[in-house]
Amino acid sequence: MPYLFDRFEIPDEEPARNEPAPQPPRPMTVSELTEQIKSVVEEVFPTVCVSGEISNFSRPQSGHCYFTLKDEQAQLKAAMWRTSASKVRFDLRDGQEVVCRGRIEVYAPRGTYQLIVERIEPVGVGALELALRQLRDRLAKEGLFDPARKRPLPPFVKQIAVVTSPTGAAIHDFLQVLARRWRGADVLIVPTRVQGEGAAEEIAAAIATANRIARPIDCLVVARGGGSLEDLWAFNEEPVVRAIAASRIPVISAVGHEVDVTLADLVADVRALTPSEAAEIVAPASEEILAALTQTQRRISAVMRNRLLSSRAKIESIAARTVFRRPLQKIRDIERRLDERSDRINRAVRRQYEIAAQTLGGLSAKLETLSPLNVLARGYSLTVREDDGKPVRSASTLKQGDVVRTRFAEGEAVARVEKIL
């Protein structure tokens, strides 16, 4: 490859004085110079690994990423094309310390060089772990992991849907434990891949399918056996987490082993440490139910026996009362009191009658004494005017020709006044 100095001729010795001066070399164009620099730089630095801090990060609609890598003394332009950027698990942002692997490229239109990043890793923490932390924090702010939104499982399930690989050990362990503990439930397996590229979308689609099944599903189990962080990564991806959160059916997450905690575990209504424990959670043991029923039967029998004895004692106490031994006794007492009151009332009425009779006799005697008829019986008479019936008290009130009526002790007489004396 020609280098810059190839265009210049370096003389071995000074030209003779009598010889003509050499002609200057032909000047290079900017494009030619840039092309030679590009060839040198890209050949010398085909692959580089650079660490630095991200600044001026941008990601337009094209999906390409543009940023600057810098340290305390220098900075380097960098670009990451969409195909490589789509493979980055974590979110890139300003201030991150990263290690970039790629190649140096000279951008001729601007006469600058830049790092074309093919792979990028965060400093101090793995890319998957950082991506997991970022997604967990973002979803937690939305409330997807809030304990208040978690739902209880039904005490007895009849229909169970299991989202898992039909050929994996997880479904085998789950069915084995379930068959040993409880035979009263039907299991519907919704098959899906549980790891690899595109597995997260398949798992999310399987969860949505289980929610659309016409049969009433009591519980949904998302299960997978153990593995590395990479193997379990599908259960840390956003589509799976949101599908579990949107499920109308209560969800048990049984992913990995006890030490493995995925975002699916955090968003699920119940977390099982293993698929076997999921079977223990979703279905009670037949022996435990039988023992509980036997204990309940004993308690009910004891309570009923105590109530029976208590009721019998109350009945015997009531039966021993006077009202039940002599039911007419109270009526007889009331009749006796009524008779006594009737006698008192009759005596009081007779007494009042006698007093009234005595009073009436005295008044009658007084009236008899004052009666004008008694006066008439002694020879006196009563004269009244015929026209108005007024008594004549004085002869001076009469005049000749007046008609008067005189009443005697026996009979009456009508007379006309002839003379007044």
C-alpha cells in the first residue's frame, strides 16, 4: 500500500550546482490524502477495545446510536449501527462507564475518525445484570411489583394451565407432585419455548392464550427448570412481565431454583421456589385435607354434644317451674283477685247507694215540709191570674172583671172579680 512519503523523492545526495533544480512533487487532493490516511488508520487499527464514559448520547428513529467516549484528557466519536444496538440488553445513557469493542473508521466527508462499536459492556457489572436492574426499576415505578395488586389463589382448583416447555423437566416434576397430592384438578399445558431468541414473546403469547380459553381456568403456572442468568433471561424480559401483570387469572411463577429470582417472580401473584413447590402451593395434600376434615368432624360433634346437653338442661329447668307443673295456678290466682275486687266494688256501690238514699230522704222531707200542697191541706188556697198564671199576692193588683183561678187542697175554682175591698 502506498504511504504518504511514497509521493516524495528523497535524493541520495545534493545535486550538482550546474544541474537544474528538481521539480516539486504534484500536490495531492484532499480526497487523496484522506484516502491514504483512512487506509493507514483502518489497517493499523482493525479491532480496538476502548473504555470511557458515554456523553452526548443520541438514538434517532433510524435505530443507530451516536455518542462520544471520553476520559479526563481526550474524547472519541463513536457510532453503533442498528444491528449491533438491537443486541444491547441494557439502556445506554450519558455518564455510563463502558468498554467498547470495534474498529476505527475514518469518515472522509468530514475528515474525522470515529469508533464503530460492535459490542459494548458496562464497567463493573455485566450487561444482563445492568439491563435487569434498569428494567426492574422502571417497572417498579409503574407499580407492577406492588404487593397490593397481588391476588390470592383459590383454596381448591379444578382447572390449572401451565405455560412451559412440554418436554422439559419442569412439567414432569409439577405433574408428579400434583398427582401425589391432589387428583381433583385437570391440567392444561400451554406449550412454549422457555429460552433462546424470541422465547419471551412466545411465553407472553402463551399467557395471553391461557387467558382467552373458554374453559374457566382457576390458576396459571409459569414454569421452567433451573439454569444460568442467560438461560432464564426470557422471564426477565418486559413482554413476559407485562403479560403476567395483565393476566386475569392468578399466576404462580415457578422459574429456576430457590436462588434464582426473576422479574416474573416479582410480578406474579405467588412465587414458587421450584415447579415442584408450585404443585404444592396450588393443590393441597389429600392426606392433609382428610386429616383436617376428620378434625373438623370431631370439633363439630363435640360442639353439638355440648349444645345438646346445654339445651337439655335448659328444658329440664324450664319444665321444673311452677307454671309447667301447675299451669292453672296463675289463672286461679288471677280469678281470686278478680273476685276480691268484685266484692269490694259491690260493697262500695251499696254503701254509696245507702248514703244517696239517706240524703234523698232528708231532702224529700225538707221538700215535703216546704211544699205548697201541705199549706193548702191546712186550709189555705192559691190564687193565680187566669190569663198569665201569675200568683195574686195582693188584692190591689186586681181590678173588677179579672178572671182568677183558685186552687184548694182538693180541686180548683174559677171566679170573676166583682168587687175589691
